[in-house]
Amino acid sequence: MNSSAKASPWWTPSVHADRRPFLIGRNAIQAALRGFFAREDFIEVDTAVLQISPGNEAHLHAFATEALTTDGQKAPFYLHTSPEFACKKLLAAGEERISCFAHVYRNRERGPLHHPEFTMLEWYRAGESYESLMMDCVRILALATETAKTGKLAYRGAESDPFAGPERISVAEAFERHAGIDLLASVAADGSTDRDHLAAELRRVGMRVADDDGWADLFSRVLVEKIEPHLGFGRITILDEYPISEAALARPSARDPGVAERFELYACGVELANGFGELTNAAEQRRRFEIEMAEKARIYGETYPIDEDFLAALALMPEASGIALGFDRLVMLATGASRIDQVLWAPVAEYGR
């Protein structure tokens, strides 16, 4: 067979027959999770895809579009990268426990674990700690595995037992254990960072440093190259207490104001979820968004608008915790699929096909 020949489309009967068991598993897992949230007294909500701002994180890339007003004037909009802003407005409106299965859109993303359009499962608990979300995650991963009848989470030969107690490790502990780097030595009590100190640490352990690397670039390089390859093997990992500068939407930890109430969930080396104790200080949130957009302008030469409605809603939003989980990735690991397009009923067309 010609190695350069294109793969058959997903709608080819033989290809669909191979994918169908994963897709049936997807539906069963989604139904099981809806039942879980209903039993926990969550209200399932549905949010608009078109938003004034797609989010204000430096490395998120959105799809832009425009609406026409009734008199033909153009108004810019974006496809949301997360339902987060809308969900928090609903918390401000008075909802206390909400869940949302949302199709979300991210540009510059396609691969075995990434797709331009995918499903984000988000849920929020007003008046509850972010540790409650960690407990939710453990139960949800176990439920997904039970529903798929696989007994484990698996990806590319790696396995993770969702029924074993999770490993919980701080980001600083992970940097020390897996990279030999004292991360918090480059983070001040007010959350400011020392790029040169962290660069010296990377050079000391033999890692690459470019002249134009910022602190965040160096942090991400260590995380991707040294930390993530060790997370979620054998049992799931909860990576906790990110530096404040890497948690734009999370509140500071009461234990250490230099770190945030942010955790990420890993299984088989795959990031599955990102949870926060939510920041509700509008002035601080604006400051962080402006920092993120300045970084985006520096790297990519573009910025996204700030959603003023969202900042106004923070004044009414109660203390809360919230989390975003990549539903398609969870289905992949629970069913044993190796690529995200195997668990999507109708994948986005590939450019040029």
C-alpha cells in the first residue's frame, strides 16, 4: 500500500465500525456522569458559544467571527474556549451547583489528544472548597471506568487505577522530585517571579534556556519535559498549588499567598482536568488579565478583549470552586482509545482534505 495515501474518511463504514465501540462507550459515560451530577443536586446548564471574549490566557487561541446587527453593522465575537465566564455569571445570578457539557473551540490545536472542537465538562460548587472537586474527580474517574467495563484507565501502554487512592503532590514538590529544581526560590511572597533565578536552575540541571524565554516559558518547559511524564502512572495524580502567576483565575492559598488554589488531574501522563478555588476579586482579576494579554501581545502580536460583564459579575459571585475536565480525553482513557478523533461522533474536517 502506498504510505502516502490518505486515510479513509471517518464516515467510511469500515472506519466507523472500528470507532463505534468507543462512541457507544462515550454515550454511556456521558449518561452516567449526568446521573452522578443529578444525584449530587447539580443543575445542568447550557451556555452561549458566541462570546465577547474567548478568555484571557496568553497561550489560548480562539476562533474569531462577527455578527451583523439589524442595521448591518458588524460586531466582533469569538467562539468560546470554555463556558467558564458564563458559568460564573450564573453563580453570580444565584445558582449554587451547576454542571455543563459544552462544545468548546481552540485554534492551533490538533493531534492525538487535541481537537479544534471538543467537549468540556465543567462544574461549580458555591461555598465549597476546591478539595471537594478533587473528591469529585476521583469518583468520576472510577464511574467512567466502571461504565466502560475496562477496569482501568489506559493510554499508549500506560495504565492508571482509578480505584487506588490518588497521589497528591504540590507543583514545588514535583519540581524538586522530578527535575531537582527549587521552584519557589524564584517566586516571591507577593507572587512575582525571578526569571534569571529560574533560568540558572534550568541550566544547572542541563535544560535548554533561550534568551527570550520568560519565567512562564521556563516553568512550562520543566513541567512538560520533566514533570508530566511522571504523573498518573499506576494511580491518578493531583498536581496542586500552582504559583500564582500560573493561575490567572484562582485565588491565593491561605497557607502560602505565593501559590494558588489550583490543581490539575493526570492519568497515564495525560492532563484531564484543571480545578480552582475561584478568584472573586474583580480588580485583581483585571490586573491578571492585563498581564496575560500583554504576554500574548509580546509572543503572538494579538490580544483578546476583556469581558467587562464578567468582571462586573464577580462583585456578586459567591466564594466557589470550579473545574474543567476534558470529557473526550476521559472517554479515551476509559475506553482504551488511542486518538481523540476515535471518540468524536463527527470530527472536524482536516484542512486541505
